[in-house]
Amino acid sequence: MAPCCLRGDSLGKLGEKCGAMMRIDSRLRRRSWLAAAALLFSAPPSWSLAQVSEIALERAGLKLQWQSRLEQTQQVGDAVSVVVWPHSTDRLQYVALRSGDEILEKFDAAQVDRDAWQKKLLDLRNVKDASALKNEPQEIPRIGMEGARKQADQAEARYKLLGRKVERLEVDYPITYLVATTANGAVQMLDAETGERLWTSYVGSAFSPTFAAGVSDDYVSVINGSDLYLLDIKDGTTINRRRCEEQPANGSVPVGKWIYVAGLGGDLMAYNAGDATKLPWVQRSGGAGMISPVLSADRRFLAWVCAPKYLYMAKVDELRPQLWNRFESSQSISKPPVAVENGFVVASDDGTVVCLNIPYADEPNIRGSALRWRYNLGQAVRQAPAAAAQMALVVTSAGELWGLDLKTGQPVWEQRPTGVQSIVGATKEHAYVRDDNGQLAQIRLSDGAIAQRIFLPLGEAAVQSTTDRMYFHAPNGSLVCVREMGADQPTLLQPIVPSEKSDKKKGPKEPASKTSPTKPASGDDPFGAPVTAPSNEDPFGGDAKPSSDDPFGGGAAPAGDDPFGGNQ
């Protein structure tokens, strides 16, 4: 075969073609890069959640506590619900010795007190009737914080002899859980302070709606479609499952041995947690239920809204729930109440904000007047109220943020922040809101002034009035916890220990004549509805001596009155 020879003009044409192809390739690469950059920078802030700038957070006086990603099934959930729950009794307690950022030793308060335990075993051996104690569980003594401090003192003395300077750190706060549910039925439990994933469970069908979880010290309850699932808070195993008698309106709330579910028809259903075969007790409330019940901060009362304008309260801290009161609004209530210290704050759609009392722990059976205060904002309400330190926060449709004193109901600030879209969270000294431009604004609680604004693509806020931590989540499963600089340990915004009227902070106990049950005047109703029932009787006209079987304290009804035909 003859060798191929190319003339000069052919070589020139070939070079031009190669050059053109290289220019096309360069333009394609440049366009690909620009397209990728456009996708990156034009994506919604929530999708950028995986790359939170700690430097930007520090400029705002914030710190990234932890960052995680929720587990997903093959079908990515398009919604995430987050619930924060501080445990009533379990606490994280330890004393640590550190040098700089290095933890040298840590002394856990949950260590077994060996001396006390050996003494207890010897005492048990000396008991004559040992068989009577054979099957009784014995509480194991712990060293507690006092014992941890003693161990830290000894270790600190050793470091001092070695010439090493150490710093002591004491940690003592309630163990707080974060339960996240996704639209596909995934339920995940995390440590709310560290972000550690504790367990993951799946309930129901990914094609049925999954509502926000309810949490107690023992259970996690989740509604998927019309099915109610009860999970063990320790490991997420399913304890039981049942079909709700009425279509649930939203999430559920476990309290003690009962699980409360509000139905679309306005009924509140109380299911027995231990026995899924028992029919629920049903309280006919009237109206449509669209909002999950809300538990009080001290976990003794439950409040739920029935459309268009009713709010009910029930006492749930005893063996059986008991209806407590009902309030009627002149305007509709479409947003849930928020639990505050010793009461609830609720806002009607026309801007009337009301604070309702619940009885003190040392006066559990005195109803009296539930109204603490009432204030009319004169503007429609944009978001459900939130609670800060001794203050209720409300955002109006005009974008104003109101701070109302929890004791008096009067505005705290002379100048109100404007341009507010939604509340994000609160700490001891600040409230954090999202403004109309999508920026995170820090507002001083002392005077309502905006301290600073900063753009942080943190996704959607999981608003909660429990602790001073702020949580953000995105549809792609990203989850972030942010706190203020210096707030190394979480602070509870509302006490979970029941308040007592005789507490020194609240002043001396009033005479019996002032605290005795009295018939409230019609003006005591926060929404202007007449009050006809005496305060020492059931406000719904029930028997004053309720049957011990009725969890709501109603009179014993014949079997034929059971709406589901069951034998109570």
C-alpha cells in the first residue's frame, strides 16, 4: 500500500478542524461548569444544608452543635417532622477534668456506689424472710454528683502533684431526645444534644401520611394513615398497633398509660397503651379537629382545639384523664396553643392572644378562673405563638413580632421588630426569626432590638419552645443543631417540674378565701363566651362524682350509650 501523503493545504484544513473541535469542547466544558454552578447556587437553601459554614455561624455568635443526615428508604421523604423531648427523670451527670480542649478524665455520676451496694447486700442477707425479697427488684445505689466530685478532687490533687494545671467541668442536664419522622414512615430517635442516632424504625406504608410523633418518658407514638403505632422509647421496637376508631386529624400524644388522638370529627380518643384490644374512651367535643393535642410544660394537662372556635383542656397526670375546662372564641382558632409555665397561650385568627392558667401542683383540684390575661394585637396572626423566657412571642400578618409578658400579658417592647416572616427559636437572651428576605435575625429579648442579620442557608426550622437549641431540617434528610456561643449545656425554657403556688418565687400562699372555688364572672371567659357552670362542677354538665372507669370523669353510662357498642 502506498504511503498516504498530505499536502500543505490539507494539513491546514485538518488543523482548522481540530482547532474548531477543541474550541467546541472548551465551550461545552465551560457551559457544563456554569450549569453545575447555576444548579449549586440556585438550589433552595435547604438543599445546601449539608455545607453549613461554621465561620458564618461564629460571626452571628452561634456554634454548630452537630450535623447529621436522617436515614431514608428508596423513596425520599418529602416532609420531616421533628419533636424534642427532655426526659423527666433521666439526666446526664458527670464531672470531667480537662486541659485545654482535651478531656483527661471523666467521672460519671451513674457509677455504682460499691460500698453502699455491698452494705445493702449484707443487710438483705440478714433479713429473716429472704424469700419475700427474692423477686423484688432492688434499686442499685449510685455515687451521684457528690461522689463524682469527690473522685474528681482526688484526681485533681494527683495532677497538681505532677505540676499539671487542669480545669474542672461539671455537666448536669436532662437527657433530651429528638424524634424525627419522614413522610415515608421512617421514625428515628437521636440524642438531641450530640446528634447520635439511637435507633430507626419504620411504620405503616410509605403511601399513607405519617404525622409527627408523640413522645413520653416510656413511649413513642406514631400515626400512619389510620393506624396508631406504639414504640418503645429505648430501642424503637413496636409494642402494639391498632386502627383508630375515627380518622386522626394529626399526631398523637402519649401520657402515662394513655395515648391521646384527636379525630377529624372533633372527638378526643384515649387509647390504653398496654392493651391494644380495648376500645378507646371518647370525648365528644364538637367541631372539627385539625390540630394535634398539646401537652402542658409540666406534663399534667392536655389542650386541644376543635374548629372553628373551641379549646378544651383535660387533666391527664392521674390514672385516668379528667375534663377540666372549655373556652369559646368569637373568632376561629386555626393554630395550636403553646405550653408555657403553668398554662397555655393560644391566639385566635383575629389576633386575640390569651393565656390560660392550669392549677398549681399543690392545689390540683381548684379550678377557679382559668384566665390569666387577654390581649388584642389588632392584626391577624401569621404563626402559632412561641415561648421564650417569661415571654410569649407572636408574629402578625403585618410582619410584626410581639413580645407579651407571661405574667401580665402586656407588651414588653416599646418598638417592635418588623419584616418578620416566622419564629425560629429562642434562648435566654435572644429570639431568632426569619425575616422577609430569608435572613436569620437575632433579636434581643430585653428591648426587642435587632442585634444583627445574617444569611445562613439552614433550611426549615423545627420550632420548639422546650430548650435553647435550634434545629433545622431539609427534605433531603439533612438535620442540623445550632446553639449560642458559650451555651455548652442546654437550658430548659419552660420547667418540666410542676409549679407550686406556695413556692417562694411565687410569694406566700394566699388565704383560703381567695383560692376557694368560685363561680367566674362572664368577663372571665377569655373569648367573651358566657360561663354558666360553677367552678366546682364539671364544666360540661357531667356528674360531679365521676365513675372510676371513665377516664374523662364522666358519669357511668349504660352499655348502649357506647358509640362503638363495646362493653365498658
